[in-house]
Amino acid sequence: MADSLFLGIESSCDDSSVALLAEDGTLVRLLSQAHLEALQPFGGVMPEVVSREHGRVLPLLLAEICRDLDFSRLKAVAFTAGPGLPGSLLIGSHCARTLSLVKKIPLLPIHHLEGHLLAYELEHPPLPYPYVALIVSGGHTQLVMVRAPFSYEIIGKTRDDAAGEAYDKVAKILGFAYPGGPALANLADHGQDLKLLTRPLTQDKTNLDMSFSGLKTQARTIWESFDGKKEDFCASVQAAINDTLVLKLQRCLEQFPEIQGIDLCGGVACNKDLRKKVEALCTESQRRWACASPKFCADNAAMIAISGLRHWQLDGPALKRDIDGCRSVWPLDSQD
Ligand code: KG4
Ligand code: ZN
């Protein structure tokens, strides 16, 4: 049994990724390819372009990871069934289905955000329940209460742009190539927060929702007449986004004192300043916190494989979600 393996496949947005995970949670292999080069001429995600890239690259990654694989050890194929770009999801779904049919291996359709939420378990022991997950990625920003395995309640979310989207949009205004979030953050680390920007939607202390679309407009207006250092401008943007996220987390702890820990996840969780601030909040409030290494925070198939493994451990191959192809729209709290 210790020799059993789980295959993960991720293709919801602009990363093609496959992973092999052992049943004890040890990552055997992770192969990923981001399609940033193909997207550069467009300055953002073009669904048609990324679908073609997944169609070209994913079979090659699969062939590589399956080379010399003893298929009798493979217990299940976990793949991202949604949410995400329909064309991209379908490529991953078809690869998973084909393998499952040919090799007669059960399929585990996985929710992409559950993947982000469980990614930390690739490296850390599970957090005690209940815990709150702050999912911050390019497409999503949500506060999720986790009271038991696979029980998700969305207690706050962005009303418009996701935090990663806000980073990328401001980065674009500053002239960084897509996705500019990491470049903006790198420069921000050498600057100072000049408190140029407001912390959006933080007046009402009970509201856990967020809004980042106004921040981008405010940043553009300020940038047009800003004559200070670019590093300081970046630090001010970073602080406005991160302070807002951390303030929402703090209010979460006040409203739900039973929360035992914080799970920081999604691509924006790579941000060093955000990690530091969440850690400080947890130290101060005596809560546990967990966050995966950057390579597991961004979209990757290892997080899909660990989610598949966790479902398998609880339900065996019984996770028969009625998914015909994929679900591009799929709220995390409607996990049927
Ligand atoms: O989770 P992810 O890889 O893909 C989605 O599911 O969206 O997140 C990608 C997002 C992008 O918006 C990217 O700019 C942002 O995460 N990101 C960062 C950093 N690293 C990645 N944002 C701020 N600081 C970073 N260091
Ligand atoms: Zn993601």
C-alpha cells in the first residue's frame, strides 16, 4: 500500500502541470510549464491561446511522468475539473479521462480552490479545525471557514477584482510584463509604504468582503503625477493590498474566536510581505498558521494530487462527482 501512487493533472488557467504523489503524501515528481511566453503579446490570459498550449504541452508532460511508471501502483487520476477556463479545463479533463479509461484507474475530479487550500499539506501537518483559509490568487480572493474535512463555508470574498488581479493590473500600469505581481513585489521589497492608497472596504468592521477594482484606478491616478521612487510606489501598493487582506483576517478571528489557525494559499501567498504579516497576526493572536512553499502556492498539479489523495483516504474511489467534462463555474461551497 505504501507503494501506491496518485497522479495529479492541472490545467485550469495558464499552467500545464502533472504530478505523482505517494500514498504517504510524499511528492515523487512535479512537472510544470507556464505559458507566459505565448501570452506576452496579449499582456494577459487569452483563453484560446492557453487552450492550444495545454493541448500541445500536457500530453508531453504526461508522457514524461508516465515513462517507466508501473501502472499497477497508480490508484487514481486526480484532475482539476473546475473552476477555470473551459477550453483549458477540457484538455486536462480529456487527458485524465483517456488515461483512466485505457488503464482502468478511477478518476477523481478536484476543485481547483480545494487544491490551493490543501497545498500546505504537501509540507506541513493538517491544521486543527476549525481554521480559516485565505485563498488569494489571480482569479479568486476568498475567506473560507473549514470546520471539518471538505466542509467549506465562504465567509468573505472579493466583490470585483481578485488580489492577484489587482497586483497584475497595477503592475501593467507601471510597465511590468504579465503577470507583473511578482515583479511589483520584488521592487516593493526595496521601498517604503508612503500610505498613498486607501485600504478598500475596511470601514464597516463586520464586513468580510473585499473590493480591489477601485485600488487599481486610484493607483493609476496617483502614479500619473507621482514623482517619487518607483520602489516606494510599489511598496505603497503592496501594503494597501496586503494590509486589507490581513485586516479582514484579523476581523475574522474577532468574529469567530473558535478559529484555531490560518491557511494562507494561492499564488499571491508567494508574497513575502503578506506571509510576514499573516505570521505576525498568528503569533500575536496565538493561532497556528500554514503556508506552502512558493512553488506549491502557484497553480500546480501536486496540490491537485494531494486533494485527490485526501478524498481517497476518506471516501476511497467513491468520489463520483457527476461532472460531464468540466465545470468552469463551480463555487467551493457547493461541492457536489
Ligand atoms: O494561484 P495562481 O498561480 O493562479 C491562479 O489560480 O490565479 O496565482 C497567480 C497570481 C497572479 O496574479 C500573480 O501576479 C500573483 O499570483 N503572484 C503574486 C506574487 N507571486 C504571484 N502577487 C504578489 N506578490 C507575489 N510575490
Ligand atoms: Zn489557482
